[in-house]
Amino acid sequence: MKNQLALLVLLLATAGCQQGQAANNERVAPEPLVEAIDPQKDPIAAVKAKEKQMSTLTNAADVDRLRQEALALIGDAKADDNSQCRVTGFGHKPCGGPERYIAYSTRDGKEAEILKKIAAYNAAAEAENMRLGRMSDCAVVPKPAVELSGGQCKLVKHNSY
């Protein structure tokens, strides 16, 4: 009887240590904190849960504000020399990668600030895409070249075949 009890305690202790791991020692995702609500069985609760989820994360106003702040920092991308022109990804496609590219200038010495603001916008756009379950065409947008034209850094548009 004592041996059976000891064996049972040992098995329970071992099972507790294995939580979060599969049989082949790979980590597995934890169970969700909130059980999904079936919209067929309880449509009102499902809508309320979705609204709550959408209001707790980032929202479109935050993403738009970050976008506007990044564009304001970039301004007209004025430069004196082509070496002051740079190009970076702007936004986030739901499949990954930038939504588009944007030209900016390093002339005013604000490159670090510009890149930091763009990174914040890109992260917020990615979170918004995930939150809303957006999809895209998953096409890879090639990084364009940038050139100085009329005192401004501008993207070079390539002709498609």
C-alpha cells in the first residue's frame, strides 16, 4: 500500500514537471486563457468578446497617429547630395514585409529619430493587422533605389516588363 502511494505521488510530481512539453521534449503552447466562444451557440457573447479584444489592443487611431508623426519627421526629405538619401520599409503587410518603401534624408541629422518613429509605426501596423485578422496578396515588394531629384530624396520607379 505504501509503495502504491509513493508511486502515485511520484507519477503526479513527474506529470507536473512535464507540463508545457510534448512527449519528444519539444515545448508546446499553453492553453488559451480565455475559451473561444462559438458564435453559432452564443452570438451575442461572441460579438461582445470580439469587441473587448479589439478595444484592448492598439487601435486604428494610434496607428494613424504614428504614421502621421513618422511622415512629419521625414517631411520633404530635402538633401544637398545623393549620399544623404536613404530608403526604408514603411508599414507592414499581413503576410510579412513592408507595405511600401519610403525615401528620407539624413541631412538634418534626424536619421535615428526617423528610424525609431518608423519602427514604432511598423510595429503598430503589424499588431493592427494581426488584431483585425487582415490578409494580403503576400507579394514581395522589391526595395527601390533612391535618388536626389530637385533637392529631394525620391524613390526611383522601375518600369515593369
